Amino acid sequence: MTQIYKKNIPGPATHALVIGVGYYAHLPGGKGKLYPDYEGLGQLTSPPQSARVFADWLLTSYRNPVKPLASIEMLISEPDESTFTLPGGEIKDVERATFSKVKKALLKWKERGDNNQDHLLIFFFCGHGVSKGYATSLLMEDFGKVPENPLEHALSFRDFYDGMDICQARQQCYFIDACRTALPTLITRYNNYTGQPVIPGSAFLAALGARTAPIFYATVPGDTAYGRTGEASVFTHALLKALKGAGSNNLEEEESWRVDTNTLNQGLDYLMRWTLGKSSGVGQVVSVDELVNFTLHYLEGNPIVPVSIGCKPSEANLAAQLGYSKIESAGTVVRPDMQDTDWHVELELGEYHFSAEFPNGGYSSDYQDRSVTPPFRKVSLEVEK
């Protein structure tokens, strides 16, 4: 069984499918017969962790009172057998992400969506991906098992996405945490074959009405998505932060913060380009296709906002003791060390006092009082020599 969570929800509900492929049997380091034309592909450590933290977020933090969470299908491939620990401590065995098992899970997920037109379907994949233009193949554990047709064990994602238009559930959301680079010959060698669609596209769609189904890609076509050794990937890390607040707004109700797909895109863009990009040296920009706005998630409390604090000019950062405090609260939080980069922190919504002190002299600065609101806040403290 690939289902790790099930709750009977009368009426509209959310059904999720979460896949993390870190182990590839036919790539270097795998236990199967080596696929000879692997073109630099290898084993990964981020995808299993990315799948687990995303599923954990669904179980512990996801809030959609209109469409509560009803099920999670999960498949993970790593060197050893996989488990997942539910919030209450129960340990679930997790099926491996071979193509045949993924195919069955996709069809079950689609079938659940067929039960109610108002269901929300969420798809999350982390693992190897290869692309040619906008066509993307998502590689499962047994990719390369058949050397003459290595993509036989890959999902032709865009074809599958098109096929999901026949699903009764009109609201769907896709997260693709995979590279979109074009390997030198893999797709072109096989006459642009990109894998199995599982659900081919159909021309008989009019009776179902319009589908709202944005696709959030970890990177732009032709570029790389980065992992972090033994941790969730760069994209998944940013996605969870965006869902905590950077991707939220209260435009419809002042006291109710929600994550809409539009504002999620804005929060992810900031987090990837700045919080995770400039600070780590990793260049990775998210890409979104078919962006249609709807509310994905409601925050339980105030949003947590990414904040960048630094001096202007930036060369003063190395001499600055940067700090912040919430207005009307006692105590100042000070950066533990002096660095030549801006200080990236996460702060709850509110009014803050920001400062730069120079214990060794050389500069002087005034403080700033600023509001911290989503999607992010950049604080530049003017300093003088």
C-alpha cells in the first residue's frame, strides 16, 4: 500500500501524492545493472528528505477548512527500505518509487479526484528530471533498467499533466523539484520520447469546465535544481518557508492570512533568489506554468516573514553588530558574528526596530523602525564613516 494517511471527509477534500526518488538502481552506486549512457546522473540524498518534510507539513500545518486533508499517497526510494513517522509516532512502511508502483499510485490519486469535482489534488515530486524545452521526464528508481528504452521507467510529466484534465477534480496543484536540464542525447536519441504519460491527454474536456492547476517548478527550463546533502532540497526548503508566511496575504480578510497560488509564487521567487541564492552562491530561479489563483492554505496564526538586514554601503557589514527588536518588547537580538553579507532572519509579522552598532568604530548609523509583512522585508541601514 502506498497510502500513509487516510481520513474520511464528507464533501470536498484534499488528496496528496508525494514522491521522493533518491536511489536509482541502474545509475552509478546502484545495485542493478548499470545503464551505460547515464550521462553524469547519480545517486541523490535530498529527495527522500524533501518528500518526508513536505508530507509532514501536510499532516501538521496544512489548513484548508473548505477542503481538509483526506489522504496522502507516498513513495520513496533510498538505499534501504523507507519508513515515515506520523505526527503521533506511528511508523508507516513506505513503498519504493519504481515506475510500476508510481503508476498505480497516480491512478489511485486520479480516481480519488474523480469522486468530487470540488476536491483539491496536490502532487509533489523530488528526484532526477531531464527536459527538452518544456517537455520534462521525471525519472523513477528503475530508470535505465531497459538500456534500449531507458525512459520506459520515467513519467512524461507534461503529457501526464495534460491527461489529468479528464479528472473530475477541477483544482490541482503540482510541485516539481527536479532538474530541467537537457542531457546531451537522452531525449533526442529516442526521437523525443519522454517516457510514459500514464494518463494520455484527451480531447473530451469541455463538459468538465475549466481546470485551475498551476505547476511550480524548482527551476527554469534548461537549468539545474540543487540538493543539500542529507537534507531537504533548496526548493523544498524555500517552499516550506513560503507556506509559513512568505507566500501569504490578508487581502480578502484583514485578520485572516492565507497562501494563494499567486502570493506563493512571489514568496518562492524571493526566497530562491535572495535568501537561498545570494547567501549560498546557488543560482536557482523558480518557474511557474499555468498559474491560476486560488487559496491553497490558511495560516493558523501570524505569518513568518523572511527579512534581510544589512548596511548601506554593504562593505560596512563586516564591522557591524546588526540587531533587531520587536517594538514594545524588551531585549534586542544581535547577530552572533560579523560577516560581510546581509543577515537573513525569519520574523513574525509586526513592527520592529533595526540597528547597526560598530563596537570597533569606523562607522556610525541611525536605527530604523520598519513593518515586517509578507512576502519579505529588506532593511538597508544607512551608515557613514
